[in-house]
Amino acid sequence: ASLLPRRSACLRRAASKLSVVAAMGDDPIKEWILTEGKATKITGTSSIGGGCINAAQRYETDAGSFFVKTNRRIGPAMFEGEALGLKAMYDTKSIRVPLPYKVGSLPSGGSFIIMEFIQFGRSRGDQVTLSRNPFHTKKKVTLHFILQAFISILYLEQIGHCQSALGRKLAEMHKAAKSDKGYGFYVENTIGSTPQINTWTADWIEFYSKHRLGYQLELISQRFGDSAIYEKGQQLIENIQPLFDGAVIEPCLLHGDLWSGNISSDTNGDPVILDPACYYGHNEAEFGMSWCAGFGGAFYNSYFEVMPKQPGFEKRRDLYLLYHYLNHYNLFGSGYRSSAMSIIEDYLRMLKA
Ligand code: ADP
């Protein structure tokens, strides 16, 4: 009889252990944190805002904090691309990026990524960031541009002291990671939510023409039936070569989507970059989102000290903005058409094409 209470206590313990295992099986995020993440308990979770696409959470545990993004609709391919990009940048030991830990599928559909949690410094906490496009009507896009410029100036002032470190460390990353496979990446990834094609290609002009400008033009033509921009864009692609005269181009690891929403600094004031769309490309393509990044003179001066400016840098600047304007046209609609079209037309005039 004296064995009975002991046996039932054992059974209860076994049953509760089983239910923990079952619960963990239902939740692969908790499961990873409590096994490979080396935590024995999760003390709290909280939502983090500011993302454009996914839900983000901080998991606090007795082994430190973890940053987790989930997407209920899409499979793990997008986060696998993000993890490969983060790891490639992390391995350069140059600019700070969160170390990715785990990507997986959610049992109810969708996927997740777990990575190092980074405590941002003042510049991030107080930073006002603007989503890529909070306005979805044509009329309001002008207002969006004005706001974007204003917020870029605010942002620039806030992180003024970080600008030079950001420029230097970004250049160190570009310098450190070269590819022997040419231009492209190990997987396709996404720019915003648009697929980004990364087929390895030996020649940069071919890669940028086909997989960056050409791909976006095709999408615009399919989605909006805009044959005018498609044809003028193709005409630019056919005449693009002289823009690269005299430039030495090497495949450097790029963050790929560098705008103020993806730039921060840690509690030491060191720059941090997040949420990449990495590929190996011409380093100047990294400045394609500079219209939303607030890079100032201190940034570029430090950058060029490590990665010297190539002949023709200024005349290629708009060519690299064009990819992102075309992508914004695809993502947010025709409010971005005129910016893209005027870049194309200016080049056609300049190149007498
Ligand atoms: P999305 O994929 O939806 O665009 P982000 O990668 O931009 O999401 O992340 C959303 C927000 O979470 C960011 O604006 C940033 O404030 C915060 N964040 C991103 N990565 C980390 C991290 N490793 N540690 C702490 N906070 C992070």
C-alpha cells in the first residue's frame, strides 16, 4: 500500500514529462530554444513591431534572449535565404549582424527563424522608421516621398556619429567577402516580397540586366500590362555597357536591401544591419536603396577610404536606384512609375540610345 502514492507520483511525473514533450512537438520554436538553445525555461515572450512582412517576437529565457520571426503563410524558403545571407555577412567579421540559429516549418503551416537577439542602442529605440510605402494611392506617393526625405534627415541626425562607422564597416564587409562563383547567391531570396533571382552568372552587366532590371520589367509588364516602360527599359539594357567603362567590378557580398528600416546600432553604438536580401554583386549596387537610407557625407567618405570610388560611380548611381524603383512599382503600384521612367529616359538621352 505504501508503494501506491509513490507510484502515482511517478506516473504523474511521467505524464507531465510526456505532455511537455508533446507540447514541445507542437511548438518547434520552444523545442529548439529548450534543447539546442540550451535554455531550461522560457520566462516571457513579447511582440516586436517595425517589420514589413513577418511577425516578430522576443523570447526571454534563462539562457538569454532570442529573436524569432514567423510567417503563417509561406514556407521556410524565405527564412532559409535570410539565414544564409545573415551567416555569410556574419562570417566576414566586419559589420554586426545577428547570428541565425534555426529555420523551420510551423505545424499549423508557415515557417519561422530563430536568431541572436540584439539589444539596440538609443538610435534605434528612438528611431522613427517609415514602412516602404504606407500609402497605397497614387496621390499620396508624393507625400510619401516628402515624409521619407524628412525622416531620412531626422535619422541622419540621430545616427550622425554612427554614419562613418557604418560606411567603414560596410566597406569592410564588401572587401572581405568575394565570390569565386561569379555574381549571384546560393539560393533565390526576396526583395520586399518580390522574388530575387540569384542564378550564378560570370558577367555583372549580364547579371544586373537579366536578373535585376529585366526580371522587374517582366513582372511590371505581366502585372500592369505596361509595355511602354518595358520597352524603354529593354532599350536601356541593350545600351548599358558604356556606363561601366573603366570600372573594375568584382563580386562582393551585398546586404541587398539597405535602407533605414534595416540599419540600427547596438548598445555600444556599433552599427548593425538586419533583414538582408544578400547576393554577390557590384558593390555600388548596395546604394540602390539610398533614397530611403539617409547616407550622408561621413558615410560615403569612410566607405571610399576602404573601397575606393570607381570611375563612373556618379553616372551609375541612378542605374542602381532603378532596380529598387521598379521593385516598388511592382510592390506598391504605379505611384512609383514616373520615378523609374524618368531614370530610364534620362539614361536613354545620355546614351543617345
Ligand atoms: P520583416 O522581415 O518583417 O521586415 P525585420 O527583420 O525588419 O522584419 O524585423 C522586425 C523588427 O524587429 C525590426 O524593425 C527590428 O526592430 C527588430 N529586429 C530585427 N532583428 C532583430 C534582432 N536580431 N534582435 C532584436 N530585434 C530585431
